[in-house]
Amino acid sequence: MILIDPNISIYIQLARYISLEIFSGKRPPGSKLESIREMAIQLEVNMNTIKRVYQELEEQGLIFVDSTLGYFVRDYSQIILVKDKFLHTELDKFKQVVRQLNLTKEDYKKLWEDLKDDHISN
């Protein structure tokens, strides 16, 4: 389930959502994505929105289109490159927030422990 933030373009949110599914392995390399029509119905959005989502994912290098068969997740070597770039971008955002909040080393250590505990419990 995806929660939509009204302050962020829906296609960006959907592209991120599908990217995370690819990164996590829920959509493994070589797997076929739903058709534009199917995805639009499933997510209750306009087909043009899904076209834009798929275009974004294709530009990122996460999916490719076979003109006769549809959209597919790229091979693992390509996914890992995009995932690495994504993680560095997200880490940079996190560091910026930490700096803006003037967290102490102890605050940061506590936050890190909480994150590790959350990850282990899931």
C-alpha cells in the first residue's frame, strides 16, 4: 500500500514505490511489470501517469521495454548500480537533516540503534 503525499508529484511517488519494490527483490530481475492499463487500474490513477512512471524507471535504468512483450525489470548488475546511487542520495539527505537538527553524537548513536532494532524486528 502506498500513502500519497499531496505535496509531491504522484508519478515521482509511484516511481519511488516501484523502485523500492525492485531494490527489495519484490520485483526480481527479469520479472514482467503490469501493463500500463493494468497498473493504472490497480493504483487507481490515469494511464498517462503510469506511462510517466515507467518512463522515469526506464530512464533510471531499472526497467526496459520489449515493444511486443511489455515492461521488464533489468538484470541484477544494473539494479545494483541504481540502488547504490539511490542509497547515497538518501544518505546525503539524512546527513543534511542530522546537521540541521544539530544532533549530538549520542543522539545519533541512539537513532542508529533504534534503526538497527527496527530492522532486526522486521
